Amino acid sequence: MSHSLRTRVMRWPSADAARIGDADVKVYTASLLAGDAQLDRAVRTLSRGERERFSDYTNSVVARRFA
């Protein structure tokens, strides 16, 4: 069986984030100039493994880009 992947791209944060739930591939984009509160919200959407990887970065610029 072959089928196309359903993708959704959304700028983070968004009040419409719930709409992205039915996609096979979810892509969130965010400004690298986000404030600390926005970054905290973005990090909470990461999986446990992704949060561990985020916390391992010692360079805050690289960590922000990852999140």
C-alpha cells in the first residue's frame, strides 16, 4: 500500500495549533527572536528525547535553533 503523507506547516505559537493534529508530518516554524516564554512553550511540545537533546546543548544559540 502506498499513500501520500499528509503534511501541515504552522507558525508557532498559534491559536490554531489543534488543527495540525491530523497530519502525518507536522512542521512548526518560529522566529529565532522569540522571547523566553515563547521558547518555553515550544520546548514543551518536544518529545522527551527531543527535550533531553535540547537540554544537552551548552550553546544557547544552537539550543534555540533546535527548539
